[in-house]
Amino acid sequence: MRTEQLRREFGLNLRHTVFPLHPETPEQGMDLADLFAGRNYDLDAMFARLKNVATELGLPLIQRSHTYNSRRAQELGKWAEQLGKGDEFRAAVYHAYFAAGRDISRENELVTLTTGIGLSEAEARRVLQEQSFSAAVETDWQRARDLGVSAVPTVRYRDRLLVGFTPYEPLRQLVSN
């Protein structure tokens, strides 16, 4: 929604780059307490901040106790982009993961998301099994590293970065200044 608004208001051509968020997460997922073990994080406080921002932005968000590896979702997302369904796929993955707590690393879950936005089940399975968009994800990960991206979401316009979920007005200011 906000990206579509930016496109319309400023005539922008937006490019989504995927980022290796916790690529060390195993196939079966990982408890968040284990993911952040040994780091100085207060998970409850971190979630409370995130929940406040999500509420302000009108985004659904549940408190999760588990994280899942998003690599396969990113590969399928690059495929969906190629078919003009990238925004729809990203929205479906966001809702599945952050609003419903579903495991977005599983093939059947991802295929359900793609068919839900009108893409082919057989083709989605082929893309996942053949890892057809693995190189595209690797290219994006390298681009993110080259740009100094260390958190998601990060919005880059020219040489400026805006990190974190933000209301529309700061995005607008980033682009208009």
C-alpha cells in the first residue's frame, strides 16, 4: 500500500531487494529465545516496540515465539516478481508469517500462498525444487551487503537510508528532499 502510494505520487520505479535475515536459521526453524541467546535483547520489550509500530501502521502482528528460514520464500518471491505478482506475494508472506505465525520455510505453505494470488501450483513447486531463483537471491543478498543494509525493512533513495517500519510521511520526506 505505502509503496504503491509512493509509486503514484512520485512516479517511482521501486526495486525490492531481499536481505539475509537470520540465514543461519535451520530448516525446522528456531525458538526466538535461542536465536537471540547471548545477546543483550529484551524480547518482550522488542516485541512491544514492534507491536506499537505495527498498530500505528495498521499492520496485523502476533507475538511469535519461533522464527523460520525465509530463503525459499525469497526465491519464490523473485519468481512472483518476474510474473508481476511481487507485491501480492510479499503481502501474502507477511500475513502468513507475522499475522498468522505460519511456517514460511515449508514448500506446501509457500505453494498455498502462491496459488492464493493466482500463480501456478506446479510452476511454484518446480521453482522451489530446482531453486531456479537462487542466483537472484544471492545477487540481492550481495547488493544488500554492498549497500550496508543491516536490518529490514530498509528503504534506500539515492544515498539515503530509512530503517524500520515507518509511517508514510517519513517515506515521502525521504523521496521529496
